[in-house]
Amino acid sequence: MAETSTTNGNSDDLTKKLQNIPIVYVVAQSGVGKTYVGDYLEVVRGWKHIDGDEIFKNPPSPEDKAVKDELDAAYTDSDDIGRMIAAWMAYMKAVANLTLEGVRTANEETCEGIVVTHASYFSVLRNALKDHLLKAGAEDILTVFLRCEQESHMKSIFRRSQRQADQAGCSLETYFKLQHKKHIVDFDSFVEWYQDDYLPPFEPPNRDVDTPFNVIDVTAKDVTVMDEIDDAFGIDPSLSRLGGISYEELVQKIKHRDEERDAAWLADFPVPEYESSAVVKPDEPVKPQTLRARRLSLLEADKMQSMRRLSLVRRSISGGSAPVQSEKRPNANAVNRRRSIADVNSRRRSSFLTTGICEDLLALENLEEILTEED
């Protein structure tokens, strides 16, 4: 999103609203339930939910798209640690601007607060977001961390993966091939991969950066979690949340909000061309809903790949150390290998979008090793 307007009238209005509308920052690993918490607060409790993935999935402005594109490019140039960190700092600033715009457009009479959700795995990313908001005039920003027992977390991610694979009209094995992992066909093989390298390490709350903060355990996945959320957000427990419907109906209503968001994000996604010889044209046109689901699967894979790559330089950014550009630059062979991988990846994505099949994966087997090797 473009920088929030700083004309006197708009600036004064934003400053006033920042003093009256609380901002809460919800952080957790992917798949724990950040989006669900944000949507619960929006659908049921009158908060406005800012999804930090919006810039990644559907940049709302040309400036935001440039931020997202630079983040993508920075991972290709993985030898330049400084560029990678700078790209993430720009991304977090863009999320902060999106949050400030949410404050600026909020109705003070009806909006209970702003909740921004993002899988900010490292304290330096969380600090960057909060620093931008505080400099804009926000007051104490509460950070709420969600935690979930590993078994429950694994089951949640696996169920989501199964659902997305079904929606995309592809096998579970193909879905996980998008994340450069073969031979995942059931929960047991997923668990083996998950325990090895599915998620990057998550940096726990840092009292120097994240204070004030709360931690909510969402393992139970039941109404007690809503009670915990209400308590953490200072919501009066006597206020009814069901409105005459059952708990199960309320859960579906909350989940429907996320489905609506995804549909809106992907509604304008263009149908890919079939000119490449590497892509076999399907017998029938891809249904729009299937194409949207496949696009969403690719976006999820991109997001997790980005976080895993970020973990490779975790020591450089943990604790806020200054970005340092590597003195070593890739030689010609390394550059050519990366270009080949980029070409294979492009054909793989086109193949998946049009046929639901991942083709030509052989060159991607050692992707991480090739992209991180030293000359």
C-alpha cells in the first residue's frame, strides 16, 4: 500500500484515531490459527482484521506489488543477505501502512479495534512492524502469540492441505510437490517431513521487543479458545457471541469470512496461456473455482518457501544485527543453474495451474542446496 497520507487534515485525523482505536498484533506459526482469530474478532466482536498476507497474495497497490516482487527477487539472490533482510523490512513496513490505512478508514463509533495478523517468525520482523506503527502515533501495541501443541498443529496443517488439494483437483502428493517434497501421500509421511524441515524455527517472545504481550493456547480448538481470545483482548465476557446460532454454525460463519477473502483475492486471476510446449493443454477449460484453488495452493507454497529461506539467515537477523552483504558472488555456473531452476519452476507452475500436475521436478530436487551453496 502507498504511504499513508500526511496532509494536515488526514494526519490529524489518523493521530486522533490512533489514540482511540487499539491495535493488537497476532503472531504464530503458519497453520496455528491467526487468520481464524482475526476473523473471529471481525465477524463476532466488531474489530477490523488486517491480514498481513494480503500484500503477498494480492498487493493492493503498485507500490505493494513492487515490495512483493523485490522479496521474491531477494530470495533468488540468496548470497546477498543484506538484500534479503531489506526486502523483509520493506514488507513489514507495507503491512504497517496497511494497518494504518485500516485505522484511518475505521468508524470510531463501531470499530472496537484493529487486529493485524502475520506469521512473523523472527523478533526483528515484529519489531519492524511495531516500530513503524509507534512512529506513526500508535500507543502501546499488544502482541498476542498463539501456541498449539505439535500434534494438534500437524493435524490442522494436514487437514488444510487435504482440503486445498481437493479444491485444486489434485492429489495430496502433487500438492506437497509444490513445496519441493515428494512421496507425501498420507499423515504418517507428512509427519516425518514436518518434523524434519516443514517449518522454520519460530523465535519465541522477546521481552525486549515484544512487550507487552500475551500467549494464548489454541490447542483445544473449541469454545474455550474464544474465551481466551476475549480475555486477552479485554472483551467483556458477559457479551453474547452466538446470536441465536450454535457454536458449530458460528465456526462455519467465521471460516466463511476467510473463504470470501480468498475468493476476492483470486477472482481476477487470469487464465494462463497454453503457448508453452512444456504445458499440455487440458481437454476441457479449467473451472474458475479450480483455477482459484490451484493459485491459492501456489501462493501457500511460495509463502512457506519464503519463510524457510529466511530461516537460512536467522542468525543474521535475530537480535537485529545490521545487514551485511556477502563478499562472495555467484559464479557463472551458479547463475546459470539458478536460471534453469527458475525456468523449470515457471513451467512447473504453469503445468499445475492448467492440468493439476507438477511436471519436470527433477531439477528442483536440490533447490535449497543449489541456492545456498558458496562459490
